[in-house]
Amino acid sequence: MKINHIDLGQNPILLAPMEDVTDPAFRLMCKKFGANMVYTEFVSSDA
């Protein structure tokens, strides 16, 4: 699987954003345990 120029391999593991769960520490832990891609939850456009 490729997203633009990023190759995630044949069977990537992606972590979906979950409100109030996917804080930086949680994402780092998931990355260490094998998630190919992690990203933050929704960001407010009001700020």
C-alpha cells in the first residue's frame, strides 16, 4: 500500500484517530508495537 510517496508495505497496520484516546504517548506506544502509521485525532479549526 502506498500513500503518495510513502510505502507502507503489503499489509499495513493503521491506527485510526479516536477522540480523547490517541494522545501522543498512546500513538508512540502503538508505533513501537508495530503500527505502520499513526496520526492525531481531529484538530479544532476554531483555534
